[in-house]
Amino acid sequence: MLILGLTGSIASGKSTASRILSTTHSLPIIDADVLARRVVEPGTTGFERIKDYFLPTTPDLLNADGSLNRAALGKRVFGDSEERRADRAVLNRIVHPAVRREMMKAIFWNWIKGHWAVVLDVPLLLEAGLDAVCGEVVLIDVSDEELQIGRILGRDKEIGGTMTREDARRRIQSQMPRKEKVGIMEEVWKKRNRGYIVENDSGKEELEKRLAEVVDTLQAKRSKTWTWLMLLIPFLTLGTSIWVLATTWWTKRTYYRKKAKSA
């Protein structure tokens, strides 16, 4: 089974791409955002750890019903100051391991069901190193930051939010810079013919067309015989997974070494 990583910066159109892959191309989606909400619901270990750490400095952390106030938590962790980065690192250490466990469970169940591919929809796929488990990766890319800001503010307005342009800019700056994401895609994934950068500065129709081209390419690479062998012989699946992890790790290691030398 192919694990197709799907990622993109905030307001890149990644969620729209995920819906297209699900509805138009009938691919199962493992949505990291959904899992991230699930692992911090009231009563979970993640919820208790977030409450213990952030409540003393974020009085409005909890809603009236006792659930997390995500807007308040977002203001606490988004931004580029040293304090914000430290808080964001703590939040990531709480949430990411729990999300990874849920992802692995979901991948296993989709493999058992015999799907030829599953989409791993993760905003921080490259940052968290989760691309290591993927066979192919798609980056939804937006080159115009003003377009991103407009999308963020428009989405916030729809839910009655009060986000400012500076708030939107801080959210963009809290993520890996676009240049670095594109660099990883070019050097680690596209050079191995396993990566796709899908530009999304235009409308949904153009995005649908470009995603259809990606899916067609993936299906052309696919071997039904190999898919069935992977399903029927678990050790073959395990060996292939280890090979994918090892080659991706080595390629990324080489990329970062070259980058450090040129800095």
C-alpha cells in the first residue's frame, strides 16, 4: 500500500486538496488535524498535560464547557519570539507522539482493508519528519504570502473571529519557511521521482486538474501484483517499510549536511 504524504503551509489549500483526493479519487484520508483534536479532548492525557502547563499563563485556555479554547492556545504558541517558540515546542512534544500513534493505527487498518493507497494529510509533515514513512509526497504550494494572509483572514471571518493581519502573518512565520519546504521537496523527493509540488495560486479547478495528473502518475507506477504481495506477505511489507525509512533518512541527512556546509 502506498502512503502518500500530503502537506502544505497554512492557507495553502491543503485541506481542499485532501477533499479532492477523497471525493474525486476515492482515497482514504488520515487527517492529522482530526487526530490532533482527538488526542487533546477532555479526559485524555494530552488534555491534562496541556492544561497543567498552559493554564497558569493562559487564563482563558478553557471554554465554558471545559474543552480547550483553541484560539487562546493559538495566540499563546504562534509567533516567532523565543517565548512563543518555547511554548510551541512544549505543545508539539505533548501532541505529536500521540498523533503518531493514532496515525500508525490508521495506516495499519487501511492496509488490512486492501487499499492501494492512503493519504497522510499532515500540515507539519516535513517539519515533524513524518515524510519518512511515506512512499511519495505532495506539497501544496502558494508563492504569494498576501494570498495566504487573505485566505486566513477570510476563513477567520467566516467563523466570527477577530484575527488581525499581524496574527495571520505570525501563523505563517511560525511554520517552516516556504523556501525550505520547496528545497526539501526538490532535493529529497523530486530527485528520486517521488515528490510533487502542486502550485495553488489559482482556483479550485486548476488544483483539481493538477491533482488528477498526480494521481494518474501514481497509478501508472502502481503494480497490482506487488500490491497483493504486500498485502499477503507481512514480512515483505515490513522489509519495504524499513527500506523506505532508511533511504529517506539517508537522503534527508545528506541534504541537511550539504545545506550546513553551504551556509
